[in-house]
Amino acid sequence: MRWKLYGSVLDIDLLYVADCPNHAIARARVQIALDRTHLAAVVREREVQSGEEAVRLGMRGSPTILIDGNDPFADGVDPATLSCRLYRDDPGFGGAPTVEHLVEALGG
């Protein structure tokens, strides 16, 4: 993650497909992580409707969370897909990053 100047605001994009079962939980966890880290952010939610749009936006499955344009959870994930995404979790996988993983990704 890039260093941010004191008092600057993060840009967070939550990319998802229609009827994504993990969209709401991802959004809630982003907010909890922001509350825990006391960071200011502009959070934008965007429904992605085509494969071309997924490529252009850097979506790696639904939901994808971009922090300042970067996907901190992109390791080994195929780019540009509209399918559901899985994130590493204890003890296996989940449909959204954990709050702890989001806090870490935010630099907290």
C-alpha cells in the first residue's frame, strides 16, 4: 500500500455484480475496518455489468475491494471475472475479506 499524507482521504471502490450474496457483508466489513482504524475514506459502490467493464476496473470477482485503485487481496486471483470471489479466512475461505484483513490492508 502507498503511504498517504496525514489527513488525506482513502479512495475505496467496492465492485460487485447484481445479486452478489457477499456485497452487503463486504460493505459492512469495510465500514467496521474504517471505524477501527479511524481513517477517512470515500467509499464508492459500483455494480459491474460486463466483462469489458470488469477488465477496465480491475475486478477480480464479486465483490472486489480496491483501496486507492489497488486490490490488496489479488494474490493468485484471476483478473477480470464476474463470478463470485473467495477470500482466505480462518479456517478456509469466505465471500468477503475479514475485518482483520481489511484493517491490515488499510495499514492499521
